[in-house]
Amino acid sequence: MKRTIRTAVLTVGALIATLGLPAGAAHADDAPRIDLRVLVVSDGGPSTDAIAAELTDAGTPFTEIDLTRSGRQSIDAAFLADTVDGRPRARFQAVVLPNDNPFATGSSEMAALTAYEQTYQIPQVDAYTYARPEAGLQYPVGSTGYSGSLDGAQADVTDAGKAGPFGYLDGTVPFEDNDPSVGESYAYLAQPAAGADFTPYVEATIPGQSTKGSLVGEYRHDGRRELVVTFVYNQYQEQFRLLSRGIVEWMTGGVHLGASRNYFAVHVDDLFAADDRWNTELNCTPGDVDCTDPNATPDPIRMTSADVDHAVAWEQSKDFTLDLAFNGSGSVDQREDNNGVDQLADRLIADKNDFRWINHTYTHAFLGCVQNTTVVPWVCDTNADGSTKWVGENDISDEIATNRVWAQTNGLPLENDELVTGEHSGMRVLPQQPDDNPNLAPALAANGIDWLGSDNSRDPQQRQIGAAETVPRYPMNVFYNAGKASEEVDEYNWLYTSRAQGGSGICEDNPATTTCLSQPLDTSTGYTGQIVPLETRIALGHVLSNDPRPHYIHQSNLAEDRIAYPVLDGVLDGYRALFADDTPVVNLRLKDIGTELKRRADWQAALQAGQVTAYRIGDAVTVDAPAGLEVTATLPTGTTVAGTAFGSAYAGAVSGWTPSAGEPIGLTLPATTAAPAVTAADSTAPATDPAPDTRVPAGVTESVPATVGD
């Protein structure tokens, strides 16, 4: 719907009066202090929520004002700026609005924001706005405009976008079309208004025309800069995830606390062992404790040496390393049953340096409560007094230590402080075992385990178990008990169709399950046609969400039909088609992922406690943080800390962590980095220097970036 709200434009004199600044001559050393914090003004819509989520995930501080909340903080000159030690201070380095002007005509709040942005050169993001001359665009009508769905369309980054904030992209921005029955992406496409100083950064072809209209562009006017976004989005959509980095880099000038990278790691469980096969007639897995049919005969799936050759060649072609979680007893048993021969182990050990290795315990034993498998589903066995019977500490230690010795004997390059237990056992599993095995923590400590893989689907937050930290892992919906595509589809059909269709009925009991099927998939085409695209999209969504958690599959998925590769190819090939070479997938091992998650948790706790402040004056950035805390930031290439280069290169910038000793951390930006400055007419600081107000006003939410969840 067309809006008629207009931005108030102030004269210099009115600007000075609005901000409470005395008129006076400018001084060269009067560069303002710009606090590294973003102001997000929200209307409760998905677009401002998405930007807030991006800032949260990266660990970038922001203050949110909810326009829908009664009694909220009013946006005025005193809220936006003051002085500190006689120097003008802008409290926010950027402003995010729901649209180009969400206030009523003649609003004093919009006037205050306008004056603030002009005075301190603060950029403004219009999270989702109607294309109109007030935003630097023509109305989206006639042959030069469009309003409607962009589902399934492809947008393009312009040359200006590649040279500017979206240079980390390869050029194309596909718009999702996950459900043809639902409109997912509404947009306005329009060309710049006549005479407007407007630069499109992302644009798409106007349907039925050969001309293109802007979707994201920069509008410069009245001494202000606006990033004008004319399509609606939410935080989960791929098109936003692709553009979110650029939005943040544009609004902060590439100088901000927090960091974002695109991570992907794949753990392959049960190496050297075998995985029991799904039985398509019995609808269960013989060998599994819940498959009690007397006719059930286990039919194991185990990789071959040819599968290892394929894995090595695949890694080399993708420049990607798999993490192999191994059970040494699988090879020992194979040699005992095969006259001392195990060609799979021989090949894996010969190619050991092509992989990373994780201790997965020796026999893959269940290390939680002692299981009573005489009933389905199983329950925890109990002692005579009714207490839970637990697997003992010595048994857990034996599983860890024996597998470690086997690896050392065979020369595997193992990190001794990493562990993934069989079935993530020992940790709580609902409903049968609501608590961790109390013998797990001491066994981990006795064996020097610092990082313990957990199942993200049931234990999504990193937590401590004794001295060890968990590392949640995403299970991929490529089943452990399937070596062939037809088996995968058959089990998928059974799980996700109704009881009337011969399925488990899980979707009738849990209708929110995202993989539910209206009808069974064709076993010959369902894997590549339905399962692979869905699993690729889910995994790629994690990659694009600054989420370092690893994904896990099983060795059976690299055997026989090698059904894991189409999904992994979809993620990696899809990613590389979207991103420039300077923005690669970051492929970390388990302990490094755990370290990243722990650093984030500590950083977020410090933000929660108000223990971190940061600001920029000219080319100098100062961060105050508690001793021992690692500080995260994204800064221009060439930034130094104590004379040493800061961070590492990623996406055209440098980012990383630097430890705080409890004293201010000084970072020096490269001299070419443009610095905000008070406009000449208004360079004199306000006369008063009020004490900082640490209260959180009504309607204002101080950001507390949380650990990335599902």
C-alpha cells in the first residue's frame, strides 16, 4: 500500500537546536566518539527481526526499541547522543528502521533521527520499504516497475555491489520457492527516481521486461545514507542469509564487534565397524534392540577399500576433509573372522592422513544406564532398591582407552581430548534416561577428554559434563541403516507417512515434523527427487547461519550406493556457486568447533552482564572487556592490535578473537578507512557531560546474542 509519510528535513540551525549542540567553529581534533552498537527500531515484523537475529548470532551489540510497545523509550536527541570527557558521542553506529519512515507525519522522533544521522554520518537501513521517491526510487508501477512474488526468481549483485558491501558473493542471489502453494517472497522492483543519487547493489529483472529493478540499493540525500531494501524476508530464508553479511558490513562500515563465518564439518561415525541394515519387509532394523521379530536376521553394511578410494578422491575434488569417528574393535573382529585380513582397515590406515580421526569408543557400547531390552522401547534396568543401574566408570574408561591404544598402535593421527560415544550414550536421553550417567564425567576426566560430541536434536546447547564441554552435532536425515537409496526411501516413507498408508504415524502425533509426507515417495526416484534437495537445503541453511556445529552421518552412507555424496555435493557445490573465493567454507575439527562455541558463550555472557564497551574515534577502536575474555570483532584488512595484524582474512575483511588482559584493547584501523565525523557546523560538543544512564528504558531490549540454536 502506498504511504504518504514524509521525512522531515531540518535546516542546519534546526539540526543544532534538535541535538542541543551549541553553534561554534569546528576543531580538527574534535572527531566524535562512535559507540560500536546498532539501534534497531522494530515494528515486530520479520525483516527487522531478521536483522536483529543476524546481529545476535554474530555477537554484535544492539539496542532494540519496539514501536508496538506502550511506554517505550522515546527516540530523542538525549537518547541518541551526548558527550563523554568533553567529546561528542554518538551512541549508535547505525540505525535500522522497519521502513524509510515508520513514524507519523511531522514526527519529532524521525526529526531527531534525521539530525543525528546527518550530524554523525550515521547510516540507516530501511529493512523493508515500499519503492517510492522518498526512498530514492520510482513507484513500482507500469513498465518500469513491479510488485508481487519473487518466489523462484534469481537476483543479481551489481558491479557496485560486488565492489562494495556484497563483494563476498559470486554474483547471484536465488530466491526460495520451497512451497508452490505459498507466497514466500513479496517484493517491489523499481528503478531509481529521476535525479536521485541512488546506487543499486542487488537487482532483478522486472517480469515481462528486459529492464531490472532494485531490491537493495544505497540512497544518498540530505547528508544521509540509506540502504533501501524492497523485499520482505525472514531470518531463515536463503536470500536473506546470503545478503545479511553485506547489510551489516554496509551499516557498520566494516567496523563492528562480533564475527560471522560459514562453517561446514561432516563426521562419519562407525568407521571399521558395520551398521545394521533396515529391513523393508519388517519395517525395523535387525540387530537393533527395538527389532524383536523372530525372523529378523542382521544384514550389516560395511565400507570397502574401494569406498575409501572414492572418499579420498571426493575430498580432493572438493578441497574438504571428513572427520572419521572410529571403533577399533570392528577391524579386530573382521580380522578374526577373515584369517587376519581387513582390506578396509588396511586402506584407511594407509590413507590416514587424508582424514581427521575421532575416538568413537572401542566397541560402540551403550554407556548410559544398563539397558533392559526385553521390552520395546527399552528401559533402564534398576537395582533392588529401585535406583537406576549405571554402566560403571571402569567400563566407560576401558571403551575410551582401548580405542585410543588401538589407534596409536595403528598410527592414526588422533586428538586424545576428543570423544564421541556410541549413540551419544552416557548423556541423558529421553524418555528413558533423563540424567547423565554419573560415572561419565569422572571417566572423561580420567582419560583427558575435553570435548564430547552430543546430539543436537536432543541436546542442542553446549554444556559441561565434568571438565568436558559438549559439542552438539546435527544428525542428517540420511539414515545409519541404509546403504542403498531404495532402503533410505523405504524407511523414510515408513517414518513420515500416516498409519493408513502403512507408516509409523509419527506425523499424526507430531504434525509440526518438517519431513512429513502426504503420500509415500517412489523408492526409485524419491531419494534424488525429494530427500536430497530437502536435506541439502537444511544443511546449507546451517552453513549460512554462522553455525559451526558439525553434521554427522555413518560409514554405511559412504558404502554401496554412497548415498551421502549427493547431499554433501549439494551443500558444497551449491555454496561455491554462491560465494566468492575469499569466502570459503570453514571446515573445523571437533575441538576447534567446541572452542568456538565456548568463546561465543563467554562473550555473550559478558554482553549480558554489560561488561563490554567499544567505540571508535577516527582510525582508533577501543574495546574494554574483562580480563581473560576473548574479544571478537570484524574489521578492515590491515587493522592492527599492539602493532600486530588482527584476525584472519575472510569475506574481504579480517575477523577473529583477541584476548583481553583487563586493560583497554586498542585497535588501529588502516588509514584508508573512512571515519565518521561531526559535520562542520555542528562540531562543538554539547555543553553538558551527563553521567551514563545504565537503566534499560521501557520498550528497549539490550541485545544478548545467544548460542546458535536449531
